[in-house]
Amino acid sequence: MASTPEPSTPSSPLHRLAEAYGVSTSFENWQDDVVAVPDDAIAEVLAAMGVDASDPEAALRARDEDAWRRMLPPSRVIREGDDAHLVTHVPGGAAVEVTVTLESGLERALDAATTPSESRTIDGSSVDAIPVALPADLPLGYHTVRAAAGDSTAEAALIVTPRWLGLPDTLGEGSSWGFATQLYSVRSAQSWGVGDLADLTDLAVWSANLGADYVLVNPLHAAEPVAPVQPSPYLPSSRRFFNPLYLRIEDVPEYATADADTRTRIDALAADVHERLDGTDVIDRDTAWTAKREALGLLHALPRRAGRDLDYRAYCERQGAGLRQFALWSVLAIRHGNDAREWPESLRNVANAEAEVGASVSEDEIDFEMWLQWVLDEQLQRAQGKAATAGMSLGIMHDLAVGVHPGGADAWRLRDAYATGIRVGAPPDAFNQLGQDWQQPPWRPDRLAELAYAPFRDLIANVLRHAGGVRIDHIIGLFRLWWVPEGRSPAEGTYVRYDHEAMIGVLALEALRAGAVVVGEDLGVVEESAREYLLERGILGTSILWFERDEDGDPLPAEKWRELCLASVTTHDLPPSAGYLVGEHVRLRDRLGLLTRSAEEEAAADEKERGSWLDELRRRDLIGAEPSVEDTITALHEYLTLAPSRLLNVALTDAVGDRRTQNQPGTLDEYPNWRIPLSGPDEKPLLLEDVLRSPRAAALVAAMRDRTER
């Protein structure tokens, strides 16, 4: 992809101001045309960052002078071994003493320059800029720099990140493979209408027995505490915490020791859910969660043995204030609705809410919400432990959504870190020609730096707590995000840049500490420099077979694919291969009015693109003249094994012959996104037990392994 152009010499003060805040004034669209961003849209984006663009020159001066008023920057992120420095601003002529307190508690003095690199007059007083050298032997971690000059003191976060992440040693040499699945869609005879963590555990063990090294699941982020529950796992209430919808009730230890009356009541709830949901052709989260929440409330009321209670208290201590604030949001959402933007004004600020509801919210209500997260932690730990014990080198690989619901827990408790009046999305592209509105508020780059990237660090650490890897959806969002001012269409936004050195650095540090791999979903309109940077830092990219083409638009031979990537035939934003091979995605988009050219033109272009890949399979002697759909799917996955890619991926839908689209980007309720149960070629729902006995799935894996061995 061509890189997005940035004006080398901004043509106006507004453009210079935009450049200073990382706001793009033009971009290159999917048809390689350069599009200028209207000035009024630029001003709206700047306003969302707290910048008054009515006088751009004055705003630029204020930004520059504000940096000189601070003795230290709020945070500094460097790579291990860097020959780096930071700059202190001190009263003119004053000496400065600087130390760094390491994460371990050790303290080291830092060398400050004896002469300033620059001096200015700020607010009528002389200020010197004094460079301070940062030793190249600083260890990885989160450290604190402290500076003192006369009566003035300041401190800043110093984060030292790994130069390279790469793959854990547990993977060894060569390629490894795993399944990808939407967990909620994989229902067993025991689960309450929605695939759960016990189902994930069983799926992981089965996959390991087939030779898989990981199972990639959809985001398991927290949703609303009560119905209606948002069906999209990519529009969560919180990315740091998990969704108790995925709990297996019968695996909560208190269920085993419950009194007869409690067991009877819980079993009755389960029986009702099974009667209403078993065999249904849609995932009904509301019915499942309403029953589960009642059952979990009964279990929470039971006494815990002393050891488990100590474990719970320790968990709450580790999670800190964030957990309690999340629990408070959940309690308030039950009372006032799942969207905090519609609450009474005094409750929309977390600090005000904590003070105001102290007497009206019971400790038991708060405790229940925190307890749910602890029980989730236990079941996630069991799933990862079983996966590793069964032989997986990585185990569970989680998925991190791009953002959160604007009225959800994260946006509420971290309100100042998000831009208001802005939605994240994507500009028009070949598959979504009207653009996309993801309904999510973006993080403000400046506020993340002020917070020393703590919100990002906390969520990555929690996601990787019991995991062998994480997939970062739209990882380019750590470089730049498409901001759309409210009231504008998705095509009327612009890109805002983030400090990717800091974001990727924190991500790599947390992954290294967890012994995990990071896979970045780097599809769509992506600057080539971003892919090069991810490679430089040891972050895997993503290759989807249908999208892998050379400069002439022909299929890119497998041998030329990237080594440091996860390679797959399809993705959850496309139909499973059985549907894609017959053009289901074109017909669906036509029915939903998402095409900008005629259905006939779109179908012809799609047929040509798919035909080129079938020709490539024939050239490699992987299929014959008239292959069946099943034979073609097998051949497509055999083709993956010809690539040098270190991680290969098999969609569970492909393994069982499913053909229905799980998600159609650009739609909300026009299509039942994220509510399609795992099904067979006949479009009838399958149970997990059917998958574990599936000869089709076993045959597909055997063909891949045989091709690899040969």
C-alpha cells in the first residue's frame, strides 16, 4: 500500500497546528487518490483534543510554551540499550539534580548537562533546557525519574521496553498452527445457550490432540451487566475486564458444595435456558445471561472456604481501584441503564459518583461484580493450564478490540483519557465502500502520555494474565486512527496519529513478561512503514489468502509471504470459505445496500479474483478441474503450508464446512452480526460434541500436516 501523504510544508497555520497534534490534513484513499481534509473537519478534531483552532498561531505558541513550563515531560518511553536522553526545564542558571528509581526500588543518579541546550523567556522569567542522559544499561520496566532545582521538584515515568519481541522459545522452529473461533458460537450440550470457558477448555484439549499450538478466540471483554447485551464482542463495555457470560456455572466451586435448595434453583434455571435455547438458530445472549446472573447471585451468597476467600481478597488487591470502579459502573448501570451518557449528570463523572453513591450502593452489590471477575480469572486460568498440559506451545490467544462503547465502563472510569464528540471508524475501502463507523470514542494521544500509558498497560497485562498470545484488532490503530466528528459520515473523517513507539513498546514489554506472542491485524489501508516497524519490533502481522496479491493484482506465491505473520485463508469479517467460494459476501452486501456499483459488476470482479486463486491452486496441483467445495477448502489450507509464515490459522468454521457470515462490516442490526451459531454445510447448528467427532475437521488437519511433512 502507498503511504498516507503528510504535507511537507503545511500551507496554513491551521495545518501547522494540525501537524503538531498529529492530525492529518490529507490522506490517500483506497483508490490511491489524495483527498484533502476540509478545514472545518480538522478544527472539529482539534476541538475534541481540547485545542481551540480559532487562532491557530496562538494555539501553536501556547502548546510550545506549555512544554517549557514543565520541569519534566509526563512520560518517556525508550528501548532497552538506547542512547537516549530527556530534557528538564529549570529556572535560568539553576542547577538540577536528577535520579531514577527503578521498578525494583533501586535508585540511580543521572548525569545532567552543565550547560543548557537552549534558553527562553517564559511568563517573564528565564528558563533553561537541560538535557539529561539516560544510561543504556537501564533494565526493562516502569521506572520513575525525579528532578529537583532549587525549591522546584517534578517526577515523570520512564518506561524501558524490549527492542524485539518475536516468538516465545516454546514454539521452536518452523510453522505452528491453531484454530480460530467465535467462542459464543461454539455451544455444547452443557453450556447455557452460549459457548463458555468450559467449552473453550474442551476445544483447546481436542485441538492440542490434533497438533494445534493455540486457539484464537474472539474478544472476551466485558459487556453490559444486564440485558440488553451488546452482541458485538468488538464494542465492549471494558477491554480490561472480562464477560461473565462466558462462565460455566457448574464449574464454580461453590456450586459443588451448595445446599440442596440452591442447587435445585440453579438447575431449574439451567433447564429453562436449555428448553428455550437448545437448537435455536441464533445466539440469544439476553436470555442466557439473565439466567446466569441469577444463578451466579445465588452462588455468590454462599460462604467461601478460608483459602478461597484469601485468594479472592488477593485478586481484588492486585486489580486495585480499576476493579472497584468497574464494579461501581456495573451497579449503576443496573439502576440507570447500560449507557452512562444517559445517567443523571452527577453520576457521569467517576469521582462524583464514588462520593455521591457511597451510602446508597451496598458493599454486597459492589462485591458481587468484583467476585464475577475473580471467578472468570479462575476459569481462564484453567483453560490456559489445560491447553498447556495437553501440549500446546501457546495455548489460548485472546483478541483485543480496537475500542469500547462510549457509554461503557472504561469510557466512564477513564473519561478524561477519551476524546468526546468523536467516533472511531474506517474510511471507504474496497469491501466497505461507504466507510465504517465503529461507534467508539478514541483515546486522546496527549492524555495517554500524561497517564504514562497506564490504561493501555493495565488492559494488556490483564488480557495476557492467562494467555499465550494476543491478536490486536486493527493494530494500525496504535499508529493512527480514523477519527470521525459526530454528525459527519464515516467518509468525512481524518487520521490522528499516536506515539506508536510508546504504544508498541508497552505492548511488547507486557507480552515479554507474559511469555506471549503478539499478532497484529494489519489489513486494509496500511502504511508500508507501519508494517516495517512492526517487523522491526518482532510483532507478527496478518496474511489473509484472498488479500495476498502482487503489484499486478495476481495471487502472491506462498513462498513470498511474510515469515513473521499469522497466515489464514479467511477472517471473521468475511464469510467462511464455503460461503466465500460461491460469492455469498457479494450477495449479502447487495441485499444490505452496501455496494457502490451494480451487483453484476461486483460479482464479476469477485469471480475473477476468486478464479485467479483457483488457477493458482491448479498450478500447484492442489485441485483438479472440477473440485468440490470441501476439496477446495482443503487445498486452500494446504496452500498455507507452502508459506514461510510462522503461525498458520484454521477457522473452525472452515474445518466443519460452515458457510454463513458471522459479521458484515458496515452494519448494525441490518444483519444478525455476532449471533450466528457454528453450523455445518447444511446451515444447521452444530454442538461442540459434533465438532470433537467431526471427520471433516480431522481430515482437513491431517491434509495440512501431511503436506507439511512432505
